[in-house]
Amino acid sequence: MPAPETKQESPDPTVTASPSPIPTVLPVPIPPLSDNVRTENERNTIAVFRETAASVVFVTQTRMVVDYLGGSQEVPVGSGSGFVWDDAGHVVTNFHVVQDARSLTVTFHNQQTFEAKVVGVEPRKDIAVLAVAVPKILLKPVKVVKHIDLEVGQKTIAIGNPFGLDHTLTTGVVSALGRQVQGIGGVAIRDMIQTDAAINPGNSGGPLLDSSGRVIGMNTIIFSKSGSSAGIGFAVAMSTIQRVVPQIIKNGKAEQLGLGVQVDPSRRLERRFGIHGVVVLDVVAGSPAAKAGLRGISQTFGGLSLGDIVVGVGDQKVDDFDDLYNALDQHHAGDMVDVKVRRGNDVATVKIEVIALP
């Protein structure tokens, strides 16, 4: 006799299984660190500060102010930061920190203050070098190496005097490299380091350090609509500082390079006629430009006649004086460079020696 059939019921599509209860997650307390224990990052920051703080100084400038009674007195009008460059008493800071100062003082980490004199400045790079006569024990030069390979994301440490609060430390990262920012000297400062380490008024001239305590730049400019840190700061690269500072110490000024032509940095002629490039106003007799056959503006019966217009140096296009200055700034006196010039409708490339301008 066959087995009776078993009837299987089809599942009701309208019926759903009961959801599993959500397990209760109890908060797990974070175990506190033992006394005097720091994370690796904290230990590094502390070590860099202890090693470098004594190299950072507070720069104050004064100006003569006349009061309503006709009297006059020197009053502090601005402050910034700086760092000890060598054991000869040279201090590096920003040009805009010392600009138009009647007198300057430098305060060291032990709060001792000394008068300072300006050795020389390079406004185009916003760099100034001061000299102070102080006991040798106070002079602790910063750590400088010839070349540092920087990468976006690596740690940065800024030490300075924001709002007069001396030896303030902030940390961040390298946000970007190779930035170009318009400087106080009328031309763009190129190859600047962008960082999100908090930089405020008074930080200018202070060092930007890496996790080894090496100076990678000098804090110079902040991007902010309020005047306070917005997490976007710019530092002049150490490669620029290393090139300019020794020149200022040796000669009282930075080396300025040229071709032996006279140009107008304010570009009045170029703006008036919509010219792209740098108009050669005149050529210095006996200069490399003269030997290469460049021509300046000449006087004709019909008025002034344009000569050559510099439109390129090497592989870099030259649209204005800023481009020309920065293109030559990458070279050294004695280098031979390919200079593109436009004369009328023709463009030619000539080799010209770069010279140090007197």
C-alpha cells in the first residue's frame, strides 16, 4: 500500500521573519596612558621644540610717532619672528617684518633683548638678514641641510610669536609644494611651501621645520580674509633662503641677474599697447645683450620705434617682468641661456650670458 502523500504548504509571501535583535554595544573605556608616557608623534614634536626653540627669536620694530602736542617718541609698531642663522650673530627674518623700521630689537628665548641692525634685504623674496651682538651662549643656529626632498603629507612644525605670544608651536602637514604667491617685492615668490600648520600675524619670519628639526622654509604669508589663520599658510623654501642669505651676509644685498638690457618693471609701455613680453628699452654697451645684437627703442622721424621684446627664456614663456625675473633667477652669473626675442613679426632665439647686475 503506497505511503500517503505529505502536503507541503507554500510560504506566505506576506509573512516576514522576525528581525534579530540588535546587540547592545557597551562603550569600551580607553585605557589611560601611564604617567609621563607619550605617543611617538608627541615625543617627536616635543623633541623638535626642545631642540629648536632656543634658535627662534622675537623681532620688534619701532617707529617715530608725533603726538598731538608736537612731541615725538619711538613706539613699537610691529613684531615678527626670526631664527639664528650662524654663530656670528646673523638672524634671518622676513623683509616685511623690518620694512621702514626706525630701530629693531631681537628677543631671545631667555627674554633678553638686544638691538639689531639690518645687514641687507631682498624684497623680491621677502628675506632680511639682521646682525646682533650677543653672548655666544645665546647663539644656537638652526639645523640647515643642503637639500631636503619634501613630500605632500609629511609633518610640519612652526615656531614663532603669533600676536606677541613668544615661542608658540603649531603643527600640521605639507599641504602642497611649488606654490606661487605674489610677494611684497612686486614679483611672485615661486616654489613656496603650503602648510596647514596655524600661522598668524607675528609668525612671519619664523622657521617651518620637519620632523627631524631641519628648517624647510620660513613662514611668510597667510591666506585669510579675517587676518588670522585659515589653515593655509605659505613659507619661502629653504633652497631659496640658502641661496640668498649668504649673498646678503657677504655683499649686503642679494645678487640680481640680468642680460644687460634696461626694462620697465612697472610695464607701462606693455600695458598701454597690450604687449605680451618685456620690452627692451635700451641695451647696455658692451653687455652680453649688446654682443648678441639685441636692440632697444629708437627715435625716428615718426616717433619712437620698438626694438626687441623678450618673450621667452629657455623653455619658459615670458609674458611680463615677473616671468623674466623668475626665469633668470633660476640661473647663475655666467650661465648661457636661450633668449627668445620678437622683433616686428619675427621671433628669433639667441644665446646670451647671464650676468650679475651692479
